[in-house]
Amino acid sequence: MTSQWWKDAVVYQVYPRSFADGNGDGIGDLAGILERLDYLQNLGINVLWLSPVYASPMKDNGYDISDYRAIAAEFGSMEEMQKLIKEADKRGISILMDLVVNHTSDQHAWFQESCSSRTSAKRNWYIWEDADETGAPPNNLRSIFGGSCWEWDENTGQYYFHSFAKEQPDLNWENDEVREAVYDMIRWWLDQGIAGFRVDAITFIKKPEVHKDQPADASDGTSVVKPNQPGINAFLKEMKEKGFQSEEVMTVAEAPGVAPEELPAFAGENGFFSMLIEFDHVDLDITPSGRWFESVGWTTADFRRAITRSQQKVNEGGWSALYLENHDQPRSLSRYIPEADQGTKTAKLLATVYFFLRGTPFIYQGQEIGMQNVTYASLSDYDDLSTIDQYHAARQEGLSESEAFAVVSRRSRDNARTPMQWSAEKNGGFSEGEPWLKSNTNTAVVNVEKAEKDTDSILHYYRSLVTIRRSEAWKDWLRDGIYEEVEQVHPDVFVYRRVYKEKALTVAANFSRHPVTVELPAPLEEKVAGNETGLHAEGTLLHLTPYEAVAATGPEGGK
Ligand code: TEU
Ligand code: CA
């Protein structure tokens, strides 16, 4: 492997609980993933990111870890994990583990010891503070999953800090022993033969000032905890030096709060990570408070601007994880395309638009077959703790039951967590048993088996895009080509170029249900990919049918 090999990779994300159930208990597991490795190999991807599979009480489906060096019983065993690493490797696939070190589970031995007494040797492994004179917490910070960041511990008479759920106490990164224990665990996993990590919520490790309120962003006087606090860089630098150690280790940092301007410092030459998971293009519909009901309108132009802002920084030496979906986001078809127009053509449009950007493409399970948001009948169908909190927050702020329900149906993280749709069989072929989360009702129409048989399917299209990205002919071009937006008059059209040496690749996408004609700096040459047959160009004019997206070489040379 050459250094920075991950710049040429294509990543597939598996949410283990929902991918494939090997033993019929309704919960996805490592055995299920092992059975589907050939599918992933056929898709052409070469990195597999597993959302957490560690031992966990599963309050947040594994993002609450109780033992970093054990696999959750419901997912399998360490032997199966080792087998997965080996079997994946045989198929040219490297494994990324999810590294969750902003917090542990409250059931982790470290926290159990920390809360056993004020004089415990691990007391300072977490963040403990006295109540103020009135018994209230030291500040007004609100956690990402709702309620105060401070949870009262009756036993020792102090509050502990949590950025997420109260069952996810934050580790105290100011403590040298904590950091050393984390680095030790990182090295241990690398020794198991994994290629690296997706690094969870890492910009939260530096905490805001304790004895200070922040300006309220909710009617209850609270203010959501903000990531990327000053002083974080020292921790990130040290984690790279002592934990990851090598540029060959692929590190994908989930980095809320990092502005595009900081991208080169975070993920450029000598950056802290290989690449960043950014948020601007998926947070278009919400305000900084993170409360889903405060939804804001957005247009294709906003989406385009968010992408361009980030890509310009990638040009300057940052590196980006290119994605439209993951386990925290609604399905991209449902989010970016009006309901009446969601289908094969529009799914291919979305794929075309992001796959040719500068960065490393990520595909989230089910995206490659056009899975869509789920429609549930009641709040009790949902599992995600954030969904439940967001529903109650919306009610608190005066929304009616049905309004609040509409908000969470649109935004719920469970939209992406419904069982993977393998076939038209029971539960979409995910499990013989009752799935832990209800399947989407469209399994008969949207499933892998059907997509395999149809050469025009979204799945076959993704396969062709992965092939292009990884081919010798395109690899260098798509890695190093400069991103340039080609300004258009039409607000629903997104055109960009990837300029490499004397060559250029143009990507044009029509996000509207009307035909449009765009004007290019020079004529296009050869079509590379697209969701229509042929290329409808006349000189410098390119005609696009409704929702057409096309990638083609040209115009030759500079502008
Ligand atoms: O997500 C972090 C997270 O919640 C942010 O993306 C958040 O949405 C944003 O900062 C709001 O502004 C990660 C995991 O992806 C998620 O599944 C976990 O629940 C969470 O961390 C806690 O571990
Ligand atoms: Ca199972």
C-alpha cells in the first residue's frame, strides 16, 4: 500500500444492526456481514466501515461502548471479527472500525469506577462538578440528545458531563491517563489488522468553559453544546502521533463544527486526519440549535454552494469524505428529491453529482438500491433516542402531535436504519425473525435481488461509478483534478469540472422536472457516465432532460 492509498478508495458503510441477520434473532450481526462480503466485493468497494460492534448496552445502538476490546454478544465474537478482517482482506476489502472516544457507556468499567466514590482513582477520568448554591448544574449547556449536559449522581453528590445521552458520559481528555488509555486501545485494534477508523464526534473532546452560561437557543434557557472548542488541536495532534502513528492508517473524522476554511489544517498534508466528514450539505434544513422542528427552507443553489465551498478547500489541500447518507441522516432520495420524482433516474442523478467530486466517496448501505425514508404509523415504531427527544422538544415548543410527528418522520435517524432490503421475501430478506426495527413497506419493489437482474438499475449504475473511480485510467484524474464550479443561469442546474493536466471532466446535473439547456465554455467530448442514453450536445450547448445528470470529458485545455 502506498501512503495515502485511502485517497483512491471507495468506502461502504455498514450499520451492523440493520445489514444482515445471520442467526434469525432479528438483529444484524457479523455472521450476516460475512455472508454478504461477496456482494460488497462485486460492488467494487475496497473499504468497509463498520458502525460500532463493541460490547454495549445499546442505548445508542453501540455508540455507547462498555468494553472497547470485546464484541457485543448480539453481533458475534472476537473470533468472528478476526474472521471478518481476514475474509474481507481476501476480497481486497479493508476494515474501518468506528472509534468512539468522546464518551463511553455509563456501564464501562472506567465509569463504574469513576462514580464509585469521589476519591476513586478514576474519578478524574470523567468530568465531575459540584452543584451551584441552588443545586443547579454549573452551566446551561444542553446535550445533543436533549436535556442538560449535566447529570446528577446521587451517590457521590456531583454532576457528570455528557455531550450526548446521559448513558454516554464524556471522557475527560484533560487527563493524561485517559488519553494514554485511548491511544493504547487504538494501537491494539490496529494490531488486529484493521486499516483504520471512522472517528466519532471527535470535535466534542474539548469542552466549553464549565462555569459559564452560553446564550440560550431554546425557550428553556439552554444552549446546545458546541464542538470544536479552542485548544482541541493539541489533543488531535497527540492522538495522531501516539495513536494512529502512520499516514497509512485511514482516519475519517466526523467533525461537526469545523468550517470549510479549517479543512486543510484538519485533513491536509500533516493534518490530524486523512479526511473529514463535513455537515454543511446535510444540515441545510436545520439551524445551529440542531432542533429539527426549527426547519429552514433551502434550494438546489444552497446545496451547490455548500459543496463548492468545501471543494474549494479540498483544492487547497484538504481531503473530504464524500457522502449523501449515513446512519444519522434521512435517505438522500427522500431528502433531496421531491416525493413525486423519487426513483431510478433521480437516484442516479444524486450518485453522479457526488461521485466525481474531489475526495473519497462513501456509500451507505441501501443507498446503492435507492432505499427511501420509512413511513411509520406512530412514535412507538421508532427506536432512535434522538427521534424521541426531538419529538418531545417540538411538542414543548408548541407544535401539535401531528406536526411534531411530521418533523421527526422527515428527519429521524431511523429512516436510514430500517433493515437492508435484500429481496422481496419476508422482512426484505434481512431476517427470518422479527426485525428489531420495522422494515420499509417498499421491500417488494426496492431490493437487491431485483436490482441485480435489471442492468439499468441504480445498483448497476453505482457499480459502474465505483469501477470508474478505481480504474487506472481515472484514478489520478479523479484524485488530483481541480474542482471548478461552472456557473449557470438556471438555479436548479449544478455543473462542475474536474481539471487535470490538459484535460477536463464535466459533470452536469439538472435538479428540475423541466428540460434545460446549459452553456459550457467549450464543447464536450466523450460521455463517461449518466442516467440517460447518449449525449445531447450541440457545440457548447448541452441539453438536459428532466433530472438528467451526465459526466463527459471536455472541454479540452484550460477554460
Ligand atoms: O454523531 C455525532 C452527532 O450526533 C453529530 O453529528 C450531531 O448530529 C451534530 O453535532 C449536531 O450538530 C455520532 C454518531 O454518528 C451518532 O450515531 C451517535 O449517536 C453520536 O455520535 C454519539 O456517539
Ligand atoms: Ca442476529
